[in-house]
Amino acid sequence: MRVLVIEDDEELAGAVAAGLRRSRMAVDMCHDGATGLRSALDTDYDVVVLDRDLPELHGDDVCAELVEAGRRCRILMLTAAASADDLVDGLGLGADDYLAKPFEFPVLVARICALARRAHPAVPPVLRRGDLLIDTARREAWRSGRSLDLTPKEFGVLELLVAAAGRAVSAEELLERAWDEAADPFTNAVKITVSRLRAKLGAPALIETVARSGYRV
């Protein structure tokens, strides 16, 4: 899962990003509305965590532009204002959810996971493929009842492959969806991650390499 945090309070943005990364998500950050809008239009994010009161371009305008552009990302709007009118205004702009500051971090994570499951196409809260089970809300995975100790990237790749329901997923798509903007597009990180993931999943092998197409479960 790839998330964009648009928040002008750099300390808060950094804390949110660090926490989401611990929850096995790939996270990018922007600190003003204009930069955040460009990033959200250029990259296929699952969820955008959007502060409402932003410099350069107000969060309301960022939200409206993303909705107008038809982006697949879900938008979670953050604001210090918690009145019913603010909630109605935020959702009326096209935001998918609304969270007032201050907030409990587990609530933020739960809301992000819930929104990601409503992406296009929708992803169920629990993914199953044979004896493999992935809890997309708790960010945990098991095979044959054995808990899998996965890194954030390994979990992200496995989640994407299983959610693809047999479709081959290219290395480019995996890099786009499971890594953040610091990833080198020419790296062999996907190949290495898939190799390590195969080892952790054990036998019989689940991940198949599809020539000229990528990988599939």
C-alpha cells in the first residue's frame, strides 16, 4: 500500500509517516498543497492523507482537483476543526473520510486501511490464496497457520500479488505501489524482494515468474 501524507507541520508529518511505515506501508510526504497535488497527480497512491489548512494551495482545492482529475486514490482529510459543518464541507468536496486533530494513531491507521480496501478494484479485509492468509487491516500474514515475519516491502509485494487474483503484476507496478519516491527505478529491488519473499513463504512455491509480464500468485 502506498500513501501520500500532505501536511505542513513537518514534525507531525514525519511522525505520521514513520508510524505508517512501521505498519508496512510505503509513504511519501509533501508539506504544501501545490507540491502535494503534483505528487498525487503523478503517482498512483492508494490513500492521500490531506491536511486541510495548507500553504500554497488549500487542502480543499487539492481535494477538489484530485476528484476532478478522477484519481483512484482515496482521500482522508485532516483538520483542526471538528464541527459538523466542517465535516459536511470536507466530505462535500469529495473526501472519503475526515479525521479531526488531535487523533489517536491506531484510528488513523485503521481509517487508512479501510479506505485502501475501497480502492478500485476494492480489496477485501482478508485475502486468501490456498493456505495463505493476509489480514490487510492488521498488516499481518500467515501460511498454514504460521505467522510470516515480513518486511514492509515484502508484505506490500505479497499483498499486491494476492489482490491481483491471478493476474501477472509487472515489476514496474510493484515498484510503483510498494516502494516510496526514493526508490531507484533501475534497481533490482523487486527481484531481490520477491526472492526473499519466496524463501519466507516456503514450499510449495506460491509466486510464479511470468516471462515478460512479471509475477503472480
